[in-house]
Amino acid sequence: MTDQWKEKSFAAEWTHDPLRGNPTREEQLRILLALLKGSCFAGKVILDLGCGSGIVEERIFEEVSGARVVGIDSSQAMLELASARLRRWSDRLQLIHADLDDFENVKLPESSYGTVISVQTLHNVPHLVKKCVFAKTHAVLNSRGVFYMLDRVKVGPPELFDQYRLVWNRLETVHRTKIDEGSTYAEHVQLLKEKGDYPRDS
């Protein structure tokens, strides 16, 4: 994961405008909240892998009755923003400063984890790390638990890049934003490398 997320100025800037470059994020969050409202119940704890500045948690606490959350993030700057944002729900929240690169060694609070979520986080970690994350996620979930992952997937094959670009152009027009994914496939791949992103095929 790139170090920019650990910089206070970058964390604050991103938190101020989280929809920039990802205009469909709000609808994705609404879908996630609908799933959580329909599946969470007393005694189940939500584990968030990559909770960032607590934007998702704020929505969860506002809309999912009785929800409790354990949030993990590698950025202390983001966690400080989350702590301030979520102060009124501090009795239902535990934040952990930890890197997903070492997730298998992170000591989680003893609990019954009925739900694990990850929102736009796992594309930031290498593929081998993802395997470890998925393995531990499976291990910590209770027998009826579920893992909701909202993330980007790899653009491909290269011949389809122009089709993706047409969709992004449409979203840019509708939402009056800029989706910086490159104008060619080669440029797109280079941007992924520069950002430290590792989207998977599926």
C-alpha cells in the first residue's frame, strides 16, 4: 500500500471528498447498508478491514441498530480522523492500528464476528497478501458469517479497455467528476503501478 494514506494532509483531503474519482461509491455504500441492516443482529460484531477515517462506520452506526464494529487500518492519520468522527459511538467501536500485510498476526478482540466488510481497500495490497487476508477472514467468521467486499476489479482483457473508458466517460458526465484511469490500457496499467494498486480479475 502506498504511504500517502499515512500522511495527515492526504488523509484529510480524501476524507473531505471521498466520492472524487469514484462517483458510484455512494450507491455501493447504500447497497452494503441494506445488506447489513438485513443480516446484523445483537451479538454479532462487524469487522472492517481498512476502516479509514470512519465514513462507513458513521453510516453503519446511524442506520444499523445496535451495530458494534472493530475497525482495522494501517494509517494512524486515518484512525485519528475516525476516532474524532465516531466519538459518540465509542462504546460500540474498537479501532486497531495494524497493517493488512501482517493481518494473520493481528490479535483481534475475542468476539463473535458475524460480518466482515472491506470497502475499497484490498486492491491496495499485493495478491499474496489477499490470500492471507481471505484465509484469516474465513477463520474468524462464525459459522453463519458473511464477508462483504466492495472493491475494484482488474480491467481486462486489454481489448475491452475502450468499453470501460466509455462507461467512465458516462459517469464523468453524469456526476461531473474526473475518473483518472488513463486514456489507454498501457497508461491505465502504469497508473495502477504508480498508485500501488493490485486489482484482481475477480
